[in-house]
Amino acid sequence: MDKFNNGDLVYHPHHGAGTVSGTRKVEVGGSSQLYYIVTLASGSELMLPVSQAGCMSSLRTAKAISRVLSARPENLAVDFRQRRTVIEQKISSGDPLESAEVYRDLMWRDHTARLSNSDREFMNSMRKRLIDILSIQKDPDIQEASQWLDAKLQTITGRWSMQDSEPGEVA
């Protein structure tokens, strides 16, 4: 039984966001194997064996990402190694909502402390990932997704600016 259906929005941790456009049986080494055909936001096509589709996750809506971005940021560890370990675990999960958490928490850290070069690279990578995810939901419009993300973050960080030291719950 297929985990994904035609038209499902999915996210692959290495290839980005896309839409399942079907399945195809392919003969490999004398045996037949079923593949998902995923049209990526970039316009390219990915063929992924159904047996290896566990790395893909269904995309959540912009509304779910918005809720994550609006939630109380977590203060990341002061120790660089501990912080990096937590961030890498969330990124490697492939869950778009965990990517949103990483982006939110790094934005908060940037607001309250100095980001390391690695932190800034993680933040920029998560921004790109979120834009990719959001763009696939709206007729792949990367510009619109980027503007939505910027506006959302401007609202949230504006609320953080009104607070002295601790982020609050924002709507």
C-alpha cells in the first residue's frame, strides 16, 4: 500500500519540496521495483524507491509552519557543540516543522546574542528550506513564499523587541 498519493506535497531532506506525480515500476537487476515520481519545486524530477520513501514527509501547511514560528523560541545552548548537536538532530529529522523550529530559535538567538558562522549558515539553510516548502504549496512562487516568511518574521521579531529578555507567546 502506498504511503503517498498523486498530488501529495512532500519534503525530501536532501532534494527539497515537491509534489508526488505518480509511481512507476522499473526493472532493476532482473527484478521490478516501484518508484515514486516526485516533481520538485526546482522543476526537476526525482525517482525514489517506495521502499526508501521513509525519508520523505508530508508537507504541513503554511498555517502549521506559522504556528511553529509564532511559538515561544527555545534558548539554544551557549556551548557551541551542544547547540550544533541539537540543531543537526532537528535538521536531519527531515520534518519541516523542526526546520521551522531551528529557524525560529536561531532568529531569537540572533536577536539576543551573537550568531557563530555555523549558526548563520544553519539559519540561512533553514530559511531556504522553508521558502522551498512554502513555495510548493502556492503554484511554486518562491518570491511570494520569501515575502510571506519575511513578513511573518518581521511581525514576530517586532514583538520580541518589545520584551526585555524572554520571548513571549505570539499569535
